[in-house]
Amino acid sequence: MSFVMIIELLIVLAALYVGSRYGSLALGAISGIGLAILVFGFGLTPGTPPTDVIYIIIAAVTCAGTLQASGGMDWMIQIAEKMLRKHPEHITFLGPLVTFFLTVLVGTGHVVYTIMPIICDIALKKNIRPERPCGVASIASQVGITCSPIAAAVVAFVTISNANGYMVSIPQVLMVTIPACVLGLMCAAIASYKRGKDLDKDPEFLKRKSDPEMYAYMYGSSATTLDKVITPQAKASVFIFLGSLLIIVCFAFFQMIHTSSGETLAKAVNLPKMNICIQIIMLMAAAANIMFCKASPKKAVAGAVWQSGMVAVVAIYGIAWLADTYFGNYMEEMKQMLTGLVTNYPWSIAFVFFLVSVLINSQGAVVVAMLPLAYELGIAGPVLLGVLPSVYGYFFIPNYPSDIATVNFDRSGTTVIGKYLLNHSFMRPGMVSVIVSTIVGTVLVKLLY
């Protein structure tokens, strides 16, 4: 690497670091400062913003936002809560599965904010150390992103892979990521099952419990959605949403099936590209929720799902454009430096994905920014599919909103950030989950494809 190349890389990393310190919209906006320095200061040719992925995210979060506005998401949470309260003794395993599959359905991990207080409450009332289910459940809410047919990370992986000659479909991706990630989460739950001291043997918890005010705070109320009235329109919006997901998966299968002439069924019936199909179907579902399920547009855009999705759009827009500008201008140099490593150990790209995720707090942005580089380096598509779970690494530094919120939801005080920052409640389940999921994903790809 030349001296100028190193300086420019430091500018990219500095923009990502500063953006992560401010959080939210700052990730994308401050990336714009780095982009300006590279283009106007160093004369690099601007890269290309990831418009296809951005359009899909906008359509998907608009649909999910109307689902929330109609009350449909409350019904989904209520069903999940009934299952959890029916089997409270298994909360360390069932809690993460619930947050995982909610993310798979909705496409964003921010749905965890509604169910997490319930998981904490169930654990505490069952005298189970809340840190055990809560730590894994927060991790699971983010792991589900690489398993959702409408999540940016999955759609971006398929779109970029197809553009680079690896003709993989959304169902093929999910056939790898879902079993790999579920197994990883269950291993994380096992690793957390007896984590920390039991509540009746924890001196810090017992001290809090002995304080009448603190006792009232911890046990005085129950977090629940069971008292919410679910309207017929709310239930209808869930069926509309699930129906749209089913149609998307069916269209994706059309991309896989070949006719006798050798062309795909999608091409034979003149279907547009998958990214266009997703956008059309999601917008139609959003319109149906507004017109027939009383989903207020104002309430939709004010909801957490829509707002967090728009933040993701800005983050991916700025981060991916910045990364594409830097790597696009130095692709030959990158190949010379990394070709030997990735030729002998192609799976080592997983470490790159993980480290970049630690910096930028977005799995979709990691895929959009780093996957083109991986293909340019000559790494085979099946290898990249196998290591896809490694794009989640932002639990490493506990500054992500879902982790911070989980700490606050746990009234027992057992779920913590830690005195030394990295000794927090999410490190063990996060590392176990990602490592196991990546290994299992790599094995599954070899077996399936």
C-alpha cells in the first residue's frame, strides 16, 4: 500500500468511527464528509450509490410501517407473548427464537423493543436470571436479518451475487442462513443457560431486592400486550403482510426453476428482475393496509419500524458509497495484496465482514460495501453465502440501540454493559452465535450446492 492509499483508508475508517459515535443518521451523513475528502481532496473517482438496495428497503419498511400502524404487529407480539408465558421455564430458548422469527418476518431487528420487556418480566417472575434470555434474545433479533426475505442484507447479497455471475435466489440463501443461524442461537442459549449466579445466590440482586422501593420497581408491574384489543383490520393486515412475503418467495422460486428450453420460468413468463418484484409487491401490500386495514400513513411514518428503516437507508447510502469509492479506485492494489490469502483461505473473508460490521452497525451496509470487493478478489459465491452470518459483529462494542434498550428493560440489573466495556452481557452469546452459524453455513453450502 502506498502512503496516500493508507491515508485515504484512515479517512474512511475515521468517518465510520465518528459516525458510529454519533449513531443514527450520522453514520450515513458523516460518511459524506469522508466521501467529499476522497473525491474533492484526493481526486478519486466517485463510486456508485447502491440504489437498488435502497429502493427495496424503502418499499419493505413502508409495508412494515403500515403493518405496525394498523395494529397487526401488536397481534404478532401478542401471539408470541402467549407462547412465552405458556412455557416460562424455557424462556432462555424460546425468547431468542421469538425475537429471531419476528425479525425474519418483519425484516428489521427493531421489533425487539416491544417483546423484550415481556421476556425480562417472564424471566424475573420465574426466578430465572434475566441476563440469560435477554442477552441471547437481543442477539437473535439482529441475527434474523440475514434470514429475512425482505431484509437489505439478503436482498443485497442476491442482487450483487447475480450481477457477479453467481445466480443464487432468496430461497437458496434462506435454506442456508435460517438453519445455520437457528443452530448458532441455540448454542448461544446453551452457553447462557447457567450463566451468572442464580438470583437467589446473587448478592447484588439480593441487595436490590431488599430495598422496598427497588422491589416494587422490579416486581410491582407486569409488561404485557395481552390487554390490547386486536381489531379485525389488524388481523387482516398480518395476513396481507404474510401473503406478500409468500408471493415474493414464490417469485424467487420462479427464478430458480428452468424450462425445457433452458431459460428460467421467470424469464419465460416475462417477470421483471427480483428486486423490482419485491418493490412492487411490498408497495401493493402497504397500499392494501392503508386502504382496507385502517393503517394511518401519519402513524406509519411516526412508528419505530419506519423510522429505523429510513435511518438504515441513509446509513447504507453513505457508507456503501464511501466504501465503493475507495475500493473501486484501488481494486488492482487490493487484489495484489489479498489474492494469496483469499486463494488459500477464502473463508478468511468472514473476518473482514465481521470487523467492518463492528465499525458500521449495519449488516446491509456490510454486504453492499464489501461483497463486490470479495467477488473482485475471486472468492466463489458459495463460499460467500456460507460465511454470510459473519456480517453481524456490531454486538462487539455494546452501543447498538437494541442492546442498550435491553439493558434498560431488565429491571433486575443483571443485563449489563460491563465495567470494561467489552465484558458485557451480549459478548458471549454474540460470539458463540456468529462463530457457530458461520461454520454451519459453510458446511451447509457444501452439502446443498
